[in-house]
Amino acid sequence: MYWLRLFGRPGHDRVWAWRFGGHHISLNYLVIDGRLVAATPCFGLNELAAHRQRAFPR
């Protein structure tokens, strides 16, 4: 499942943000006065499972 969320009211003269997220992904964007000023992408994984696969290959 994925979702899209808006924070504030989008516009060229406002502060607002949007987030797209779901299974192993989170994209966050902050817009101030029509300019993108911050972006935080995150593509996750299950670190414990990845570590086990490297430590104990099949």
C-alpha cells in the first residue's frame, strides 16, 4: 500500500509539503514560495535480513 499526503495548501506564495510513502519508500518534499528547498528520499530495506544473507550465504 502506498499513500500521498499534502501538508498545507499548495501555492506559489506559501509554505507547503508533500509526502509519498509506502513499502520501503518515503519521499518528502518541502516547498517555500514556489521553490523546492528540502527533499528527503528514503529507500529502505530490512537490514537484519540483509546482514544474515551476507553472514550466512546459502
